Amino acid sequence: MIRAGVGFSQSLNPRVAAAEATAEALAQAGLKTAEGALCFATPAYGAAYPMILRMVASEAHTREVAGCSGMGVIAGEHEVESGHALAVLVFGGEDLRAARFFVPSLRGRAAGVAAEIATAVRPALGKTNLLILLADTYNFEAEATLEALRRELPNVAITGGGASEDGSIGETFVFCGDVVSSNAVSGMLLTGDFDLNIMSSLACAPIGSAHRVTAARDNILIELDGRPAFEVFAEAAGPLVTDLRRALTYVFAAIPIDASATTIERGRFIVRNIVGASEEHGVVAVSFQPKVGDTIGFVLRDAERSRRDLKTSLEELGKVLASPPAFGLYFDCVSRGAGLYGMPGHDSAYLRQYLGAVPIAGFFTGFEIGPLGEQTALLQYSGVLALISNKT
């Protein structure tokens, strides 16, 4: 039987916060000793991260502790996006084992990072496996590393997210044991005999039809459907285009995961940023390298579209859950939360409504790792939920 609990604290004293959150988590789980613990902490605790990790490990009586910094943290129905906030998830039981890992020096060696992660966790692989990746958003080469990990660990489910911060220090941090580091990836392998379900929900939905790239150079879209790319983008953006800087925070490019697709369909596309646009030159700059013949579309991020997709995703998840989850992890993009919905705790309230009082912890991410179609992908503007349930 898997047992788990989540704890939360906003104490200004980091030692007290770690003790409070861990004690609450252990009490909810009905555990005195945890198999492992995950810890997410806001930048307000930055100087005390090592102390917090040591306290969590001591209170939970486990060496298997991992986590990261987050602009905000999620613990049950709590979503706190500024100030002091600490979330701790503990878990245990004879059907679950945990093994933490840590790999430093990320830049320019995606294949090497993937190989080191695989080497670290491969001896611990079990019947069911979940690899939780927590990475320095500013240095992690996510797409290349994920592609290499799929080759190294082809049958292992992967989820996680990029550590985040509030812009005050320009660095994000990952935790492993009592080690705190930027330019690194940490995480935990969960193994055992359990049911696993991973869901992703997107805050963006298509606007207008799909388009064919008819001229491009490097990361510059020159023509779409034989027309200036800016002209097509401006039609999709509508009134937003009068304030171009604002438009680029709401309108993004969508790329179908099926190279032969001619439409942009829910759950079958990835979102990538538009990094610039010029009406004078008629071009749009994107954060990828489009090729002539590619299909792309435009999507809009807004609260109602996000809410609708979250509800639909949770309804779909409910149809495949074989038993009530023992616990969950939620990786929620920093562009969601109160800034998108105009209210705190939006996604957590929906998780509670659809799933009940499941212990769920997580943080607001720089990027998300989750399912897209039949593959695991680098996601943006998403909420990714991983649920672990006792085997039915």
C-alpha cells in the first residue's frame, strides 16, 4: 500500500518552515519514516535551501530528497506565487521505491547528460517506473536531452519541469540530498508496482486555420501560404497586433507533432514562442527553425481557453483512472496561475473538484515535460499532472 502526504509552510524562518511542512506531510501520510521526499521552495528561502533540505531529510528520516526552486509552489489547495512558501511531499509503502539523482554541467552536452541520468537510475528500474526531471531552466537543453533519454530509457515514463525564480537573481536551482546547484538537473526515479497516469493541459488554443510555410530562413518566417508572414500573423492576432509587445505574450506558434498534418488539432501540437515580428519587413521570428513545406498555426493564450482545456483533460483522465490516486505531482507553467486567471488557486481547485483530497505537490515551472500524443515532449504554457495509484 502506497501512502503519501503533502505539507506546506510560509514561515519566515526556514528551519521552522521545513519542520512544519514535513511534519504536516508525514501526518497526512500516516508515516513516521518516508521512502522519499520532494521539496519545492520559493526564492525567498534561497540562502537557506541547503538547511531546508537537511531538515526535510532529518524529519522524514530519508536520504532520498530532491526538488528545486520555484517562483511559486503548489501544495494541495495552496498555490503561492510570491514571498515565502515551501511545499513538501513525502511517500512510502512496500510498493514504492525512490532513488534520487544529480547531474551537473548541462550546456552543450545533452547526450552526455542523458547518458549520466540513465546510468544513475538504470540499476534501480523496476516493474513500473516514473522518472521525475527537475532542471535548471536557463541551462537545460530540454529537447535534445529528452530525445537522448528516450533512446537511453525507451520504456520509462518521464515527467517534470524547469526550475523557476522571480527574476530577482537570474538563476534557478535544483536540489538533491543536501546539494543545491544551478546549471544542473536533479530528480527522482519512482519504481514499484503501481498504476501511473500522466495528463497535460494547455493554456492555448488555435486561432484561425493552419498555414504552409512557403519561405523561411533560419528562425525567420518570411512567407505563409505565399503571403508575407507578418500579414498572416496580424490577421490571427487581431486587435492585439496594435501593441506588438503585448501580442507576443499572448499569441504563439503551433507546430503539429505529425509532420504530415495539415491542421492544428487539440493534443496534437506543440507551442513555441514568437520572439519578434516586423511589419516593415513582413516577417516573423520564432524560437525554432521552420522549413519550407512545414505546417504551422497560431494559438492564443487566455483564461477561458485554459480553463476549458483543463476541465476536458480532467474529465478524460477520470475515465481511465482505475483507482483513487495515492498522490500526485503538478507542474504548472509560470504563465498560468493568478496572472492568467485573475485569481489564486485556480488549477488546484479544479484538481480537488475532479480528484478529491489527493495529496498533490508541485511548482510553477519554466517549462514542462509531459505527454503529447504518443510521445513525451517539452511543453510550454501547460499544466502536467502525474498521478500514482495503488495497483488494482
